[in-house]
Amino acid sequence: MSTETSASPPPSEELINDAVIRLAGNSQDGIQSIGGFLARLAGRSAQEVMTYMTIPATISGGPSIFQVRMGTGEVLSAGDEADFLVAFYQHSYDDHISHLKDGGVLLYDSDHVELSEDENRFLKVGVPIAALTVEALGGSAREKGKNIFTLGLLARIFKLDVDKLRGIFKERFGSKSEDILRNANLAFDAGYSYPIDNVMDRYYAFLAPDESGPPQVTMDGNTAIVLGLLTGGVRHGAGYPITPWSTIMEMLRSQLPKYGGTFVQAEDEIAAASIAIGFSYAGRLAVTGSSGPGISLKLESLGWASMAEIPLIVINIQRGGPSTGLPTNVEQSDLLQAIYGSHGDCPRIVLAAQNVEDCFYTALEATKIARAYSVPVFVLSDMSMASRIEAFDEPDLDSLIIEPELATENRPVDFKPYDLNRITRHAPPGSWIEGGKFPQVTGLEHDETGHPSANPEMHVKMMAKRRDKIKAFADSLDASEVFGDQEGDTLVVGWGSTWGPIRETVIRQRSAGKKMGHLHLRYVNPLPNDLDEIFNRFKDIIVVEMNDQGLYGCGQLASLLRAKTCNSAIRSMAKTDGLTFKIREIIKGIESL
Amino acid sequence: MSASSVPATVERGKITKKGIAADHPTWCPGCGDFAVLAAFFKTLEKLQFPQENIVTIAGIGCSSRFPYFVNTHGAHFIHGRALPFATGVSLGRDDLHVFVFGGDGDGFSIGGNHLDHAGRKNIRLTYVIMDNFVYGLTKKQTSPTSPQGFRSKTDPTGAIDRPTNPMRKLLSSGATFVARTHATQIKHMMEIYERAIHHDGFSVVECLSECVEFYKGAFDAALPRKGGVFNVIDEEEHDVTNMAGALALAEENWPGKFGVYYQKKEPTKNENEQKLIGSARAKTKGASDLDLLKKTFARMK
């Protein structure tokens, strides 16, 4: 908790910038709900917020945590260590106490947790959480509701806006039943009125946030992707369930009919990709997606889409691999799959989102690129962003929305489906072809009319056509932005969800006097043209990513960057523990490289 | 592949034999598939759909070359996946007439699972499986419908696996129109195609189509001029809506009967999805896309 001393604070109140609160219990305790309420509240209070969740891979039960970092300044990562730990059980305490900062606060259920005697590095606050919840709700409710009781305690300790919280309960529970809403309020009141003053010597209050900006929206990364697709005019898609992609298909399935569209749950991943390509072929830009194992199954059909030059959006919510791997952990090990996966040379565009807000804008941008270049576009996100909740400025939908169009206008006499001098524009069925020859769209190599051709010269030309449009896209990119020092000792390079931890690292290190910059790549294929020039301004280039160092000591992006720039200053910091980077890990890593 | 043959005249609003034909087929002389194509042309000439709204889709195999020979919008997709591709086309565009052509490998082997699900979902399209009991494009390997004892390059001493029973497989897929015909019987083929096309739902036809190169004489038992019997289903006796009766027909000894085994009107996925859209639209009172989005974002505040 970074603190500031205000001029004349009330005796028991400490003003803080931000707080990291870790809630540790079991997955059925509803600790995700507390986290969700806190995140939503922060968003409504114009505060920054970021959450971090681990869910067990078991079907029900098992230890689970939810970490919320809320603050008044910019919140870049979910935080290395907690200022505040809530432990519901002995195992919660045993497993997580080492994550509590010195001088932090441990709030624990005194009925369930026994502390080690010699612990004196933090403040211990024991409350019989389960017992008091049962008392407040009456016996039949058992311990259900202890999450809301705890939220009441936290509301008191952090002086949270109670009216806003009650409003959120009402939205969440009001439509379910009166009883549920009443119980929530009862549990909350019991927690809020608990005489915590007896055991705590201070309250905390967040510094007043700047409320002048646009209103904030609070959501997780998968929701942001869906909303980006909807804003980008995607109305069709197909998928197959797999963690952590499934929530995207669930939401699309319920949202798309409102927009006149259709999302198909396919019999398998291959069918899902094929159905989506069928939609796109029919003139309806479509989305398919999955996580690593499912993407592997789609790759043959994606090769067809590159060859036939059909626009398509492919989402990969990466998880730990290989194979079934670590299905509920995070990794960035599908980068090369996204760029090269399939057979033969089949160039496509690959974008990587850096945080929840960026999930929205990246998905939206993907829809534009897919149309403009008639090409499959990958959007890479990962497990850590999929369910992480963040608050961000509400996008200006009026200016961003794209209404889908069906391009079935007549094609002129000289229409060539694969004109060598132009970027392909697919003519979907329904288009009248003045020249009288309707196009065949094929995975065979073809000439400008789309007709199969094994002519060696034509193959060379068509390969160039498919490659050059990707290069043309690279040429269209704005100059890459380097954060922090524009030249100096170290440039930290990343892609995807490592953005927050890297940014926070660079900010900290710069305030400690280091000459450091941060470059984060959204365009991972094609890479921006200006990388060589940027890299030359720094002594060391350190590429931070969550994948394996491989046979040659370089992570996947680092390998690509080395191949592209031949710059021997590029070093790789890669890890595969299935957890997001901590700031101190990156700092230590940079120092040791 | 022969050079592209641009049709001399394609008149909008009128399908002619000349205007609907594209490349000269690359099939071997004598291949049964020529007749399938000819019957398809004649049926289209009769039905006169807008030419630009016809889509011909195929996977991989000899018969899957089909789209190149038809002058309509067409797609030559990957092996075994023509049905899911066509599912996207059909569900994406209610104005299109969607046709899928393929062989026994595409339909019963690599794409077998898709057949079950396109049938179960009752996707509005017509699928013709040109069954020749052998892999021809790859030059004589055992196919899922090759009979036991058939000598191929992968079974030089004769196939040992039991073949798929195509009609039983099609019936159990949930397809709402299932029929069987023979490439030598042009009139029968045309009649079956027309009925399949008029069926509102997933209509599938198994068409025995001889591979003269790798499995000559495979279907002689059903060919009168070779001494066989072309036995047509008597629909006075067989109720096409009776699944048990259809399954009994599927169990008949080789060469079995030809005609419509099963036909029943069931709601298509196309209809069901439109219903979902209709009720979602009614709930949101026809709000614009922008209004809908704004509402969703408002819930996230």
C-alpha cells in the first residue's frame, strides 16, 4: 500500500493510493463475487482496478484465490504482494501468508484458522466470519453469504461507498429473488457493523480519484473481445467449448441473435473453423476461436483461408501447453503457432492484446484488417486476461461502430477474383458476374481467375501476392511507440498480457535512475518496420515473455526478433511456471541477464 | 486441369445448358461422375434458380472436383469438411441454394462426424455422395464402403474391415431426406435430385457412381444391361416417413433398392436460428445495433 500523509488526517484514517487485496478460500465460497463487486465499485468510482484469479481445474471445490488491486493512480498489474489477505481456511492461510507484505493486514476466520505463534510481521485481525454469517442469516443459510459478510468488513475498513455497493447488489441479485437480495444485505450489514475497531487501529481511505474523464466500464478480457467483435460488425461465428475460450462463445451465442446474427456450436474444432470460413465465404465476416489444443485442430482450414484469401477472425485464448498442459494457467506459447501454424507458407496477420481494454480495441481492429486485406487475422489473448476484470474508459461507440455489409454488388466484365495487381476482394455468392464466369474459390494454387494452376511461375506470383499484402499492411502501420527513455541502456520488449508488469517495472526502474524504455508489440505478424532503428538506440534489448527458452535459449518472440533484426543485443527472459510475471521477477531477470 | 473455358453466353435470369457448364471435367473417360454432372445440369435447367444464388461446394476427391465443372459460385474446400463449410454458407445466407458434392471417403471416412451433425441439425442443403467404393484420386486404396475381400493397394490380399452401410449411416444421422440412386439411371437420378432439392432440410443422396479405372463393374449387380436388377422402391408399400421401414430397406442384401428411403419435414436449423433472432429482436424492440451495444456497455458501468 503506497501511502501519502495528508495535511491533517483524522487520527485513525490513512489515505492510500492503492491496495492489493487477496481473498483466499475455496472455489464455492463466492470469493470471485466479492472480487467482482469490488472491481465494479472501483470502476464506478473512477478508480483503476485490476483483478487476478486462479480457479482450480477441478469441477467444483478446491482452493481458489481472487486478488483485487484498486487504486487512484494507474493500476498496471495485479500486484506482486498483497497489502491485505483474507484467509477463510487454514490452507488459505498456510498457502498465502508468504504473499502478504510486511506490515500488511491479515483478516482471517478465527473459527477456521490457527496462526503460527511466532508471526509478528503483519497485523492480525481475527473475526469469526462463518459463525457470524450463520447468525446473521439464520441457520438455514449455513455459511453461504460469508463472502458478502466479508465484503461488509472490507467496506468498513476501506471506507468504501456503501450506497454504490448496495446498488450493485440490487443489479446482481434483484432480478433473482427478493430473498437473495435481502440475505445479501443482511450479511453485508452484519459485516459492516462488526466492531472491527476493537482489533484494528486504523481505517484506510482511497485518495479521491479524478472523476472528470469519460465514465468507466468494468469487464473481463473475454467480454471485451466479444464487444470488440460486435462493434466491428461481426455477426457470425462458430466454436467448440474449451477453457478459457468458452465464455466468448457463450456470450456470442446469446448476443448475436439480437444483432440478427448466428453463432454455431460445432461438433468439433475443425467444423467450427470450417463453418466460420463458410460464413465468411458467404460474405459474412465470421469469427472462430479456441485455446491452443483447439487451434491446432483448426490449422488445416486456416491454411485454406490464407490460400483462398477469405477474411476471418481467429481468437486464441492461450493457456499452458503443450497438449492438455496447464488448462487453467497462463502461457504465451502459441505465438509461433499463430504465425506459422498450418502447412506450406500461408501468411496471415497476428495481433496481441495487452490488457483488458486492449482486448476490445484489438478485436475491433482485427475486423477492419480482415476486411481490408481479405485475410485471416489472429487475435492472441491469454488465460490471465480472459477472466481478469479491469476498469477502463467507455469507448466512443458512435465513432467506432462498423455496420456489416454484404458485398454482393455486380462484378464488372474485367473482374478477376485474384488480380495480381490488387489486394483481393472476395465476391461472395449472390454476386452477379458480368463476365459470365462465376468464381471457384479453392485451396489449389490458382491463377488470377481463381482457376487451378500448377504453373510454377504463377505459383511464385501468387505466393508473392499473398505475402506482399501482409507487407503492405506493415507499411501502413504508424511508428512504434517506445515508453520511457527513447534511447539508453535497456529496452524491454514484450507482447500480450505482460504489458502491465513490464510497464510497472520500467516506471520503477526509471525512478531509480535507470535509462530504460518499454516497447510492447501489438503487431506480432507482420512485425513493425521500425524495430531495427529502435533497437539500435539501446545497449540491451530484453524480451520478456511467458514461454520456453527453447533449444537455442530464446523465447518465441525473442527468436523472431533475432531472426528479423540480426541484432545480437537481443536477450530473452522466458518462463513457463504458468503464472503472470511479478515486477520483482522482471527486475531480477534484467539484472541477471 | 484443362484451360478455363469462359461460357459464350450467360444470360441473367436464365439457366441454359451452355451457361451452366464450366470446365470440361477431368474425370477418366467412362467415369460414372459424368452422368451425375449431366443430371445435375438438367435438374438446374428445369428448376431455373437465379444462377448467381447457386453455390456448389466440395471437399477433396475425384468427385469433389465437381465445382470446377459447374458455372456457379463454387468452393473447393479441404478434405472431409465440405459439410461444415456448407453449413456456414447455408446458415449465413437464406437466399442461396447450397449443393455439396463429394465421395465416400469425404462423406463416410474423414468427414463422417460432420455428416452426423449436419443431419442432426437439419441444415438446409442438398448433399450428393458419389459412392464408388474406392479411393480413386489417390489411385486405389480401400475406402470405407469397399466390400470385404476387395483388393486395393492398402489391402493387397483383400479388404478385411467391414464396410460402412451407407444408407444406415445416413438414416441414423438424422437427415430428413435420404435417398439412393445409380449414375447409370439418368431419369431416376434427376427425379431424386429434384425431390432432394425441393425438400426443406438436410437432403442427402447416395449415388452409386462407378470408378472404371480402379473398381470396374462394382455396381453391375444393379445394372440391367449387365444382367443386374435396378430395383426401385414402391412408395405405395414403403411409407417414406417410417424410419423403421427405411432401416429395414437399408438392411436388404446387395444391391438393395433405389429411391427415397426416408423423408420427413422437421424444423431446419435455419428456421430455428431465425426464430431465435426473431424473439431476440422482439425483446429488444428492434433496437439498432448501436443502441444494443450501448445498452450492453451501460450494464458494465
